Amino acid sequence: MSSYEALAGHYDELTEDVAYTRRADFIEKLMNRSRIPVKTVLDLACGTGTMTAIFTCRGYELIAVDGSEDMLAVAREKAAGLPGEPPVFIHQDMPKLDLYGTVEAAICCLDSLNYLTSPRDLRRTLGRLRLFIQPGGVLIFDINTPYKLQGLDGQVFLDEREDVYCVWRTEFEKRSRICTYYMDLFTREQGDTWQRSFEYHRQRAYEVEELREYLEEAGFTKIRTFGDCRMGAPRENEERIYFCANRGKD
């Protein structure tokens, strides 16, 4: 089964502890440091659109892009009736990003860039982002660090809700730097009948200096890194790091 096909309908329920508002507050602080005023925001790999909804309600105009039609269906439903300018939703893979115009800021949240397991795809994505961010605009994203992904090797996790039961285990392959998540999802049907689905997800561990090199290669400048929702520099053994970079001039 393709990634997120079974998970999409239960994603929000299983990620209710993500603290989206706190993360949006931090991202907004970084956007306020942009060299140009931010009005239009690209939410790349928007998933079920929680960040899209938050920033729409805060008065920004959102373009939300995701590679999963199932996740986008949830995002569109979530955005229906929100105050402000209705978000524009686009079904695209990250390396094939193609917008009709430019934005002042682009965000990519919750380690979505780790899912680009090919460095070539990551570099292409950063190049496409530079193309559609206005000069002086800002790119903000976060990653799962190598420390976190390596530490997941051999772990088994359980998420249980009233109508969904998720068991997932992880494997990290040092040579490829790929962390694979094997996920069994049990969803309650009528009565006591349960349906089982299986998905797997893969993330690549990228080093900070590696990403800095790719950003510079794509034409981004003033590249800064932060700890998880902290304005300070990342600490040793940080599990999530935020990047903030300016789109340089042509």
C-alpha cells in the first residue's frame, strides 16, 4: 500500500501530541525576520493541512502542496470554512514543485525533507524552492537529525486510540543512512470488526553541513540553524533541528 493511503484518515488522531501551535509560533518568529514582508506562504508537504489551517487563520495566504492525494483530501476538508483567503491545494511531489507565481516564504514541517531519501531529489527540491521564493524571501524547514534516526534502530512503538491501533517498528541502515518505518494499522469497522493495513515509510539522515552545502548550492544565503522550537543554536544530540535561509538575489 502506498504511503499514507491508510494512514491519512487517522493521521491527526495519531499525531495529536505534535504541538502544532507552538511550532507555528516559532516558524512565525522566523518569518518575521525575513528581509521582505511575508504575506503568501508555501506549505510544502502540507500533509493533512494543520499548519496550512493555522497560518490561514492568522491572515496569511497559503499554497499547500503534497504528494499524497489522500492527505490532501483531509487537508481540503479541514480548510473548508476557515476565515481568510482560502488555501490553494496542489498535488505534486516535492522535486517536481511547479507554482504559478512566487511566495515570500516557504515552510516544510515535521521532517518532511527527510523523506527525500535521494540527495539528488533533495537538491532538486531546494532548487525548485529557490525558483518560487521571491528574492529576499525565506525558507524554513526542520529535520530529524542523524542522532535521532540512528537511535530509532530496532525500536517498536504502539499508538492506541478507541478506533485505531497502530504498531510500528524501525530499522536504521548505517551504510545508506536510511531509517525505515514498518507500520501496521488496525482500524475498527462495524461492531468489533477490525481492518488491517500495512505501510512503510523511509527517511534519510542528513548532516547539518551537508544540508548547508545543498542550500548554498541552490542559491540560499544567511543559513541559520536552531534547536527544536528554540531561538538558540542546536545542542549536542539534538533530535530535531530547524533551518532558516534567505533566498539570494539572482
